[in-house]
Amino acid sequence: MSTVFVSVGSNIEREKNIHLGVDALRECYGALQLSSVYQSRAVGFAGDDFYNMVLSFESDYPMTRVAATLREIEVGHGRVRCCEKFSARTLDLDILLFGDEDYRGEGIDIPRAEIETNAHVLQPLAELVPKQIHPLSGVSYQQLWQQFKAPEQSLWVVPFCWD
């Protein structure tokens, strides 16, 4: 069994789509551990602010199957993939970590590079598992967050109701 960490984001009907994404993941994988929800500016394009969070769950499925399930959930909730890498989205689900695997292939990079480059990924991950060690850098997520330097990537916790 592997612990899977997933980044969840939306900047179209943000609250609704974060709820729908979390509900779908709970239905597929059972109990989830959730970070706070953060609001941040769009990264890489001019667009509405995002809501972002990180969650984790345990899975016996292989990484490729989990990735396929995430894509199905995205599409099922209105995600349209276009030629632009950075664009508005109803729901964005990305595997950040899959156990301690170091994997590159089939359009999947684990651990995901955004962990160390994007505040909206690193801060919620550091909140969720501060003492856990990044499998490549050997540094805890709390230490990575404390060392993070990108003042243009401000984010703040959003009061969020999980009815």
C-alpha cells in the first residue's frame, strides 16, 4: 500500500469544484487527510485566483491507475485540456508523491517538480506532513517551506466549510 499525495486546484467555481473533487476522491479511495485550502494568484498566466490544497490517501492501485482515475475525475467535473499548459480550470488533480517512488514516464513525474517551485503546492504539503522528507532532496517539507523564496507567490488560508 502506498501513501499518495495529490494537489487539488480550481479557479472556476472554486469552492464548488474543490468540494466535488474531494468528494470524488473520497468515494474512490476512502479516508483522506486534508490540508487547509489556500487562495493564490494564477501562476504562468493572467487569470482568476485559484483555490489550492493537498490531500493524501492510501492506495493499493499502481500509480498509472491512480493517475488515470484523477484524469477521469477532472473530465467528469468539466476539465477541458487544451493546447495551453497554463490556463483556467474547473479542477486540477496532480499526483505529487506516490510513496517514495522516483518515477518519470507516461506523462507522470514523481515526485512532482512543483513541490519545490510553487508555494500553492509546498505550503499545504508542509502543513499536512511537515516532518516528512522529500525523497530526492532529503529535506523535510517544513524546511523546504521555510527556505522557500518567491515573494510574488503569495497565498493565504481560505475559511472553508466541509459540510
